[in-house]
Amino acid sequence: EPLRGAKGQTWECGIRVPGILRWSGHITPGQTIESVASLLDFYPSLLELWNAPTPADRPLDGVSLWSNLHMTSPPLSTPMQRERETLFHYCGSTITAVRQGRYKAHFYTPQWD
């Protein structure tokens, strides 16, 4: 059965969007990350790669993706501390869906004209 919805909606077609990570000599090609990932995760991933401190004045919504990837040449000395378990989906300030592990509660999807 095809996935429901369209880009920009909180149904699966709007959320399950492929992403590509490529770093020759470091990331093993042809992998799939099975855990929930988000663009929110790029900033913490870069902070960990650069060995930069996490800002102390605000919490980060993302988590580093490095421990989810098979590396041919690990650039990091320490693995990620946690994986994302919950991801909230918003339309503006309205929570439209929540993903917890393999489950998702869907509350509302915007109607685009």
C-alpha cells in the first residue's frame, strides 16, 4: 500500500523523506538509518564532529547521528550519548503529530490549497 499524504503534511509521505549523507573515506556507503532522524539532528552532529561544546544557554532538540552510521574511519573519539525516542511534528505552533519509536499519534494535517 502506498504511503498516505503529501509533502508538507504530517502523514507519512510528508514526513518519511529520504536524506543522503556522504563523506568519502568515513561513512560506509549504502546504509539506511532505521531510527527516527530529523534535520534538527545536523547541528548536534556537527558540534560532535568538531568537538565543540553544546551551547549552555539553551537545550538542543536534535541528537547526534554519528552512532547510527557505520564508519570506515571514525572521526569521533566518543559515541553519541542518546538516540531520539520522540519527535513532535508542528504546523506553526500547533502539534500535529507525535512519533514515539515505531508508533505515531496523528492529530491534524493542514489542508494546502
